[in-house]
Amino acid sequence: MFLFRINSLFKTLRFRLMLWNISVVLISVVLTLIALRTSFRVTLLRETDQLLREDAIEIELAANAMHPDLNAIRAEIERHTASHKHRGLFVQLYDKNKKPFFSSLDLEGIPLPINPVRISNTLQTSEGFRFLDKSLQGKVAKDFLGFRVGSRMDLVEEDVESLSWLMLASMGFVVLIAPVGGYILAVQATKPIADIINTTSRLRPQNLTERFIIKGTGDELDRLTLTINSFLDRIAAFIQKKREFVANAAHELRSPLTAIGAASELALARDRTPEEYRETLGEISDKCDHFRLLINQLLLLAETEAGANIPHHVIQMDCIIEKSYDMFKDVASQQHIHFKLDSTSPALVLGEARQIQQVVNNLIDNALKFTPEGGTIVVELYKEASKIVLNVSDTGVGISKEDQSKVFDRFFQADRSHTKNAEALGGNGLGLSICKAIVESMGGTISVTSTLEKGSTFTITLPLVAPV
């Protein structure tokens, strides 16, 4: 069990965040300390070089001032080196024969010039000493070739070593404190995620009311929380819509099924004449037709909303409109309704011809149902920028503002109490929802504007396909 918990801990995001944090901190500290140590050593070396240059200038000036008194020059060099004994300063003077003429102290173990024939006037490091070989200028150059001034490097190395030990102590402290700080930071960073996990584990399809707390920090976790809350809102709305859909579908399916059952039971209750049986069977057949139509509509709606892979082809929209007009013009004439095709500009769209034909037929059929005698229905098709616009307008009973936002909902039927032929109006409230699903599957939109007792206009926009 303990090993299982340890293994589970290693797999957690907070543990990985802690490791990343420790790694970044340690790498940063190591690189910083290395850079600091290098910079400190270079700074000390530059200070040593600057002091040696100043010593060389001072010795050269003193030698030229005291020349030709060699004892005075010797005494001045010894004085100068003695005053800087803490640095391990030494001076070695070379005569014209490139031989050491004078040394300020016992130079046993101190390196002599590798090539004393020519003094290079450069700074060098050798065997723990930093020295400058410099040629002499002025009067003293008549008797001497040059000199070497140098000092021990052990002071520099001691300072660098002290800094190194201090850096190691600091690194050890960081190694100890980094895991604790990293874990605390990881816990704080992942706490909102843990809250999301805990809340999500409590959510059920039957209860999606709980939402995640937004901290108000505006960071990525806040945006994640907002996104998840919005997603849960959409899921809850979808589930609620599905529940209503199932309830309404069951209600709509139960009505014809009940009628069929009642007619069958009535026919079987006693012997009847062949005419009565034919009449009963006719009623059952009508109910079956209604049943079949409703099921087909439900299947089409489910197929369209599910985004099924329905092949789309380039279709001539104006031909679709003209075909629907030819289909309904006689019906409109029989109902004494003025039905006209205002404009049919040639236009190509991408879709499925049978489905878009059904959309146009549904809109015209609805307009005929709700337009009284003497009314007018106008179908208009035109192009607008990169899309086509189809308007189906009528002078019918209209739709209230409250109902306009619901007309495309499944099984919704507006109040028809003010319609003269309310009893004759069939339908199950699926027509417009099917139209909406088909149009949106083609990348278009459908909307309605209406005024009670003045009429309605349904507008469809679809992307225009450029002719090949």
C-alpha cells in the first residue's frame, strides 16, 4: 500500500511541478554561482594586474630619479617591496647581459623568465605567481635591461576558495529549501485543478447544477474554470433539451398509437359489416401514415443534428425555388391566395437537393396554412455579397414576439386560437426545427420577423458557390 501511494505520488502533476521547479531553481543557482565565482576571480585578477602595473611605474620612476646611485635604487626597491609584503611583492632587476642583478628577497622557488633575452612587457601567471616583465626607459636603461615585478596568487585563490565554500553552503541551503518551496508552490498551483476534479466527480447527468468557483485572478486556471462552467451550461441545456424532446416525441407517438389501438379494439369488440371494417382500416391507415411521417421527421432531425456525413453537391437554388412554386401555385389559387415569385436570380449553393427542397416546401406550406383568403405570399431569391438570401413572406396571422424565439424549437406550436382554420391546421411542431437543422448543416442561417395580424417573413441565408 505504501509503495502504491509513493508510485501514485510520482505520477501526480504537483510532484512533476515540484521536480520542474527544483530543477529550474538548482540549474539557475548553479549557473549563477559559477558565473559569480568566475566574475569574482576575474575581478581579483584585474585588481592584481592593476597593482602590478602601478608598482612597475612607481619603480621605474624611482630608478630614473635616483640614477646613477645604485644603492639608493636598491634601497627604494626594498622599501617598496617591504611595504607590500602582505602581497608577497617581489622585484628582480636585470642588467644588460640579461642576468639577474638584484632581487628584493629570497626568490628560491620563484620562477625566472623563461626567455630573459627579451622582456615582453606582458603579464603572466606561473606556478602560483603573477608577474609583469617590463623593459626600462630613461636614464636607467643605460645600465639595466629591465625588471620583473610580481606577487603571489595565493591571496586571490584564497578569496576565490572562500567564496566557493560560501557558494556551496548557499547551494546546500537551496537544495534543502527548494523541495519544500517547490511542493508548496505546486500544491497552490494545482489546488484549483484538485477542486475541479473533486467537483467533477460529484456531477451526474441528473444533476448538473454545481459549478466551479472562479477565483477572479484572471489567470489560465480561471479561464479554464470559466470554459468548463460554460461547457457544463451547454451540456445541461443539451440534456434538458433532450429530455423535453424525448417527452414530446413520446407524447406525439402515443397519440396515433392510442388511436390505432382504440380503433382495433372497437373493430374486434363485435362482428361488423365489411363496410365498417373498411372504414376502421382506413382510419388505422391514416394514423399509420401520420405515425410514419412523424418517425421519418424524427429520424431526419436526429440525422441532421448529429452531423451525419451527408454528401453535399452543387445545386441550382433558383431551380429548387421554381419547382416549389410550381408545386404550390394551384393550392394557393384554390385558397384564393395571391402567390407570386418576385425574383429568382441564378444561384449555386452546396447542399443536398432533397433536403433544401423540403425546407422551401415547409416554409411555403406554413405560409399557406396561416394566410387567409385574399392574402399574399411572396417568394424572393437574390444574391448579397458572398451569399444568397431567400425570403418567404406572407400576410397571414403573424407570430407574437414571445413565440418568435421559440418557433424553431422542436414540437413547439404557436397559439393558433386567433386563426380561422385552427381546426384544419395539422402539424406536430417539427417542420421549422427540421428546416433550421438542415440550413445550419449547410453553413447557413434561418430567422423570422413577424407582426401579429400583419404577417411573417422567414429568411434563409446560404453561402454562395462560385460557378465553375
